[in-house]
Amino acid sequence: MKSVKVGLIGLGTIGVGVVKILQKNGTCISARLGASVELTKIADLDITTDRGIEIDRKLLTTNADEVLTDPDIDIVIELIGGYEPARTFILKAIAQGKHVVTANKALLAMHADEIFTATEKHQVSIGFEASVGGAIPIIRSIREAFVANRIESIEGIVNGTANYILSKMSDENLNFDVVLKEAQAKGFAEADPTFDIEGIDSAHKIAVLSRLAYGTPINIDDIYVQGISRISLEDIACAHDLGYRIKLLAVSKFDGEVLDIRVHPAMIPKTKPLANVNGVLNAIMIRDDLMGENILVGHGAGALPTGSAVVADVVEIARNILCGAKNRMPAQSFQKSQVKKIPVRDISEIEGDYFLRFLVVDKPGVLSKITGILGDHQIGIKSVIQRHRDDKGEGVLLVMMTHRAQEKNIQEALGKIDSLDVICEKTVLIRVEE
């Protein structure tokens, strides 16, 4: 039987998952591929720690160049993450004429142009299904299944850590800090969870998806990003009472002229499928001109879910190798000549409904002051709820839902409201995605 030789750089959680899958399901893979996938070299700075799997010591090295320059290796898997040295390793592998598979969404979000140009120059393939949504085949769906569809929007829960935290807060009435510590203890959150809870990881992922969906390079700095660290149990309770659940949502909408791309907490009606995707699961909804809405749900992280996506890319590239196909499909979905920069709409220009939570001094005239400023900025009020005093006894919680309004007007109004002497703390704003 023919053999496709693979080298792995990075033996962390996902790397171990890849090794387990190749060991456990190698026979199944060979039966479908018509060739064996042979893992011939593994590079990692730490090759002494027990990872709970049996690996031939002859395969291990601390020198990545032994993978990158080995003439027998056909495919290099990069799983170290981050920008450097991952970028250097990938570009060196490509220059050596090797195909690449990666799960590195941050690197692709920042350096996709350079990497994709290199793959075209050297006539090699790059697989990155594992970069977004773990086991969910969202990259393959956009590039292949929806190739005849004009995609209009992508909305997704693409970070399992944030979704786990918000789900636990909602279902078990636990504070953010308590759930975050629990998530870290269970391995669902990193020791430094900033990228997850502040929306940066989600921004990297929606940048990758938007490039594929609309054929445009995405500057990560153009994406409005807001995390979940200010979401309180009071927000969760109010959302529940109003018929919503709060999710960290990645949004990308294209109206044919301007791209609206952002990441932020959103209130989603309980009747909508995305509102009911809980725990560490991910979900991505694509809306197009032919089929309307399609939703893909699955495990968005973890050794085996993400590892399965990596191995799937390896098998796809192996099939191309076996039949002699080169660059069968553009890495970025669109032909290079058709990739064009699309302007991005500033967050101040979007329109929508808003949830506003105020902490105010308990005295007459407060409500009229707030509603007066909102009215001056063309913001209509759909409902008002006066809640109990806050836990510290510093003021009364006041909640409002607005009618459709422009973000610019909302922000200007809140700037004036938060400067009032009857406001105890900065107002919390959550956008509503119907």
C-alpha cells in the first residue's frame, strides 16, 4: 500500500489528539484513502513529559528543522499556535514544497495574505479546517458545499470557553468569576483567559470565515471586539425575564457594498437555535441567497474534535497527492484575481435594538432625566423595568429595552447619561440580535 508521510510540529493537547486518532483509526483512514498516513517525525521542545500515549522515541525531536527539511515528508502539521515561530515554520515548509495543515486561527487572521501567496507560488496546499469550530466542518462547507451560494451573513458562537461561562451563569446562577475558575480547573479555559473572554479568539475566527465567504482580506483591527467580562448575573436574569439568552456572538454581514463585522455579547431570543447552544459547544449560522439559514453545531475545541479536523485536512491533501492534483481549490475560496478589499462599516453606523442597564440613585426625577436624553438622540424606549437595589446597596437597577436605533446615537446618549450625578456606575449596553 502507498504511504503519505506526515511530520508534526507541536505535541500539545491537539497534537496528542492527532497522534491518538492516527493510532486508533489508522486502518479506517487507510481503507477510505487507499494509502496509509505515516507519522514519521514529531517535533516539540518537550519530548520527555508523558502525554499518556505510546510514541516511538525515534520519532521525537526538539529540532523543528528535522521535520521541515526532511525530503520524505509530504505534509507538515503545525500545532504550536501563536504568531512566531509558527509563521516562520509554515513558510519554510511551503518553500520546501511541503503541504501544510494548521489549526492556527490567530496566524491566519494576521498573515493569511503572505501564507496564501506562498502556497500559490510553490504549488502546495494548506488545510486549516481546525482553525474555526473544531470538529464543525465550516471551512469545508464555505469553500465547497456553499460554492454556488452568495453568502449574506455569518453569525456564530465560536468560542467554547465564553459559551461555557455564559451557560453556567444562566443555568446555575453563578457569578462570572466563580464560573471562570471552574472552567480553568476543568481545562476549558487557559490560565490567561484574555483571548477567550475578551472576544479576541472569536475575532480571529470570524476574520478567517469572512475572508472565505466574501473574498476579501480582513484587517483584524477593523473588527469591533467586546468581551463578556462585564456581564453580570443581573444581566443574565433580565435577559431571561425578557425572553432572551446572552451569548458571545461573532457577526459578519455583507450587503453587497459594505461589510459589518464585529464580536460582542448579544441578547438572542430563546426561540432561536443559537440561543440554545450551551456548554462548550460551538454553532455557526450561515445565511445565503439560495437556502436561507443553515446552522452547523458541534464540539468547537478539545484534543479529539480539533484533532479530527486536522486529520481530515491531512486526508484531503493526501488524496490530492495520490492523484497528482495541485492547487485543486484556492486556499482562500476565491481565485486570487477576484479577491478585493471590501470596506468595513464602523460600529457607530450599525442599527439595532439595545438592552441598557443603569445603576441609579433612588430619588424622584431620575427616570425622566434618562428618558429625556434618550429622546433627544432619537432613541425610542420599548420597555422599562425597575429592579431591586444592587447587592452593595449603592443604587437601584433600572433596565430599558430600546426600539431600533443607530449605535452612534446610543453611544452619544450614554456618554451624557453616565456623566449625570444620579448615575452610580457606567451603563451596561448589550446589543440585541433578533
